[in-house]
Amino acid sequence: MAEIEQIFRQNRAWASDRTDKDPEFFLRLSRQQTPKYLWIGCSDSRVPANEIVGMAPGELFVHRNIANVVVHTDFNCLSVLQYAVEVLKVEHVVVCGHYCCGGVQAALGHSECGLVDNWLRHIKDVYAMHRQELEGLDEAERTARLCELNVKAQVQNLARTKIVQHAWERGQKLSLHGWIYDIRDGLIRDLGVRMDDRSLIPEIYHFAIASEETGVPA
């Protein structure tokens, strides 16, 4: 239990340090949160969202899962997205993957890992879509490239949700971004997949926007 007690000691020291530097810090936090960013990242313990972007508590709304995947049947992720977009009115949604991702590495293999195999299937699907490119690379390059391609695929998945498309149709300011973090140097790289409207989404994924008066597709 010594390890657990150490966590509580560290928490008390952190809270005390915050209060010493800014006596009103926790009072402000308790009143409201007004973040401009939703961060969808990996659960990896080496990628602490707020810390790597230098943001304080209250500035970044965060959802994390294995390998930063956005799935249209994941009600956890979609609930976070809806709350961030429709209630908090975030202006940016960032999918941030990272190199040396264990989920991506596992998806490239053939070993059975348990329940997580069903989750990793989404990354295997990304691999299948880019198989020709990826199989021309060595192992290290292939893993790094799949980390990047996975981020790009998840940005596309975000844009295909009703939540994001309805926000754009309402004229809400909302941008989607795909970034990747390098654990080896601590730097974030923009993968250049920013989306501000649905013009880049294949039409089959477009939703007809319902009329506010009738509730039927416009």
C-alpha cells in the first residue's frame, strides 16, 4: 500500500503548490469549464494530454482509448464528442496519435491478445486499405506510417458523424485536426488533415439535415 499512499501525498503536494501560486485556482475550476479543444488521444501512460501541450486543467477536454480510435458504434467516445461540441462549444477537435504505439504494434501482429483484439480490428482495417504502401516499408517505417495513417482515418471518422456534420450545418465554428506525438523527442507534428466542413467527405456519408420545424430531412 506504500505506493498508493505515495499517490495521495503527491496529490496533496500538488494541490498545495497550486494554491500557493494561485489562491483562486480551484475556486475558478469549480465554477465552470470552458475549453476550446477536445483531445482524442491514446491511453498510453507516456502521452499525458495536458502536459505535452502545456495546458492547465480546464483548458483541454479529453477522451482517451487504445490507439486513439474513433468508432461509430463507440457510445463512450460519441457521448464525449457530443458534449464537447454541443454543450462546451469547443472550436477544435484533435485526434493525436503517437509513434511507438503499442496498439498499432499489436495490430500489425498475429498474436491473440484477448478482448482488445476486437478493438485492434479497426487498425487492421486501416492497414488493409493501405496495404500496398505499407508492405513496401521495413518494420520500423511500417509501424510509424500506420500510426500516421490511423490518425488520418480517425479524423475522417469524426467528420462522418452526425454530431460534427450538424455542427457545421448550424454554422458552428469547428475544426478537426490530425496530429502525432513523438515520444522520443516530445514534439507534436501536424499531419495536415484539417477539416472545417464536409466538402472532403464522400457523399455517401453525408446526412440530410432535419428541418427544425418539421423534424424531417430537409
